[in-house]
Amino acid sequence: MTGNELARPVLQLVGPASIDRYIDDGIELPGGGALNMAYHWRSAGHPVRLFSRVARDRSTAFDRFVTKHGIAVTESWHAAGDPCSIDIRIADDRQPAMDRFVEGVLGEFRLASDEVDAIVNPTPTHFVLVDVVDDALHAIAGGRPTEASHARWTGDFLSFRHMTGERFSATMAHLELGIVGWPGNPDDKEIMDLAARAADLGRTLIVTFGSKGVLTVDSRGADRIDRWFDVEARPVTGTTIGCGDAFAAASLSTWFRSGDISAAVDAGQQLGGDATEWVRPLPDSAYTSSR
């Protein structure tokens, strides 16, 4: 372990590792929100443990990727079945269009007992909350008082496409911080509802609105503190496909070390902005020997 790694805490990720199929280019690359974030955390010097599943018969690119970047996986990493995948096209405005998501082996995602033991200990753990991961979180948390746990859990609710307000509250009760990448506007009524739900639970919430800005709701103290952060627009020379994962990774790296929500947003905006220079979710060098 290097000196940089000794200075950075171990971080854990629960979420998808999927095959990214770039339809127009005829390219397939290892991807998925959890895998992308694991790369960013390793690049920042964190030792990282990833809890995910890949199809045993289509695992070569993933195995090379985690080996290249020193990402630890569990004995349950390989699973029998079809690969998890998604089709991606990049539009003329450099925005990604994703469809035909196939759950594959992720659809049968169940955490093994040794994985559960690792997740309920104090090691900070982030959940990328696709449906099966949200279910896994609740399976672990069931019957455990939320305030009695020493676990440090955060969660990414993604674009909230498959979530309801009630489910958000139920999941947020087990997290110290949640992230939502909202596809609409800051004054949407749903945002006021999510902010109120997070505040009622005494939790911290980050809502990103792309280039429009970032809203934080900090309810750790006696008074709820809402803050708006403007985004410094950058010309997109690559695409925006990696911005969300980059923002989440950098902001959480800072959050877990400092608990400073403003510093977390600043770090997230920096790496999220850098991601606009990449054609893929990660820099090209990340995929070398992984294809």
C-alpha cells in the first residue's frame, strides 16, 4: 500500500458493473456507475472494495479492469447468467442517450454473508441505487434500528426515475447522505418534497441539476441549512456521459474525510467538469488493456 493510500480511508461500493455498448461506434467497454466510481476513488488514492456481479462467461474485460486499477472484488464477483448491459448513443449535442438496459446477472443480486458483514461495519459504503441494490440495502437494514448502526452509508438515487417519495424516505432513513441527479428544474415541486423528507429525517441531501447548479440540504444540526451552488459552465469537448459518476465520486471522497458539504460539492464540480473532456465515462487511459 502506498503512502497516499495509507492517508485515504478504505471506501466500498455496492452497485452495477455493466457492459457499455456504444452502438454507433461498435465498441463495448466495462462500465456501470459503481465501476466508474471505483476507478475515480482509486485514482484519488483510496483502497476500494466493490460489491457487484458480472457474468462469468463475459468477465474478461471487467477482470482486467479491476486488476489494472487495483479494485478489490469479492468471491461472489463472478455469477452464472447473462451480462448486465446498456446501449449508448451520443447525440450531436454531446449528450448520451441510453436505452435497452439488460439486468442480466444483476437481476439476481443478493449479497453474500461475508459481503453483508463488510457493509455493516464502519467502513464508508456507497450504494448506487438501481432497484436491486435498493432492495439489497433494505434487506441488510431490515430489523436494525437506523440510529443504532455504526455503518456510514450514502446512496445515489440517480435520476429518480424508478423511485417514489415514500421509498426515498424509507431508503434515506438508512443513509447519512443522498444524491439525486434531477433531470428537471430547481423549482420543481418534487424537489421541495425531497428536501423536506431529507430534513425530517435529519439527513443531508445533494441534488444536481446539470449545468444549472447544485442544491444542498444539510439537516445535521438543529436548523436546516439549504444552499445553492452555481456551476461554472465549461465547453463540452468530449461528452457529458461521465459527469454524474465523477461528481459523486469526488464529492463523497471529500465528504467521508471531512463532513464538509461545501467542500464536497466543490470537489464534485471540479471532477464533474473535467469529465466533459472525456468521450467515454472515464479517460481513455482507464480502458487500456480492458477491451
